[in-house]
Amino acid sequence: MRRLTIITLIFLVLTGAGCSGEKKAAELLETARFEEKQNNREHAVKLYEEITRAYPNSPAAREAAARLEELRRPSR
């Protein structure tokens, strides 16, 4: 019984940490988008890179990677 309680607590802590990580990634993504709109491309790129590095499995990381690809594409 004690072992099950410990395993349950570990599971709850780990899943809770993932949620807060996704929230932080989403907040950074929102800030990066704002920086892009303000024509602060350099800061936006840094934020997108941070999202992909710190939260690689988050939905925000997929969008950040797509934005990085777009921003790094040579302009015509």
C-alpha cells in the first residue's frame, strides 16, 4: 500500500510539472509573437530557440520551430 502511494505521488508530481512547463512554453510563445509584431526579430528568435530547447515536446515548441524556419529563410 505504501509503495502504491509513493508511486502515485511521483506520478502526480511529474504530470503536474509537465503542465506548468507547457504553460511556460505557451507564455514564451505569446511573448515571441509579440516581439515579432513589434519588429524585434532578434529577441523573437531567441525566445523561439529557448522554447524549442527547454520544452521540446510541447505544442509551443512545434510552432516555435516553424517560426524559426520561416524567420531563417532567406528573403527574396
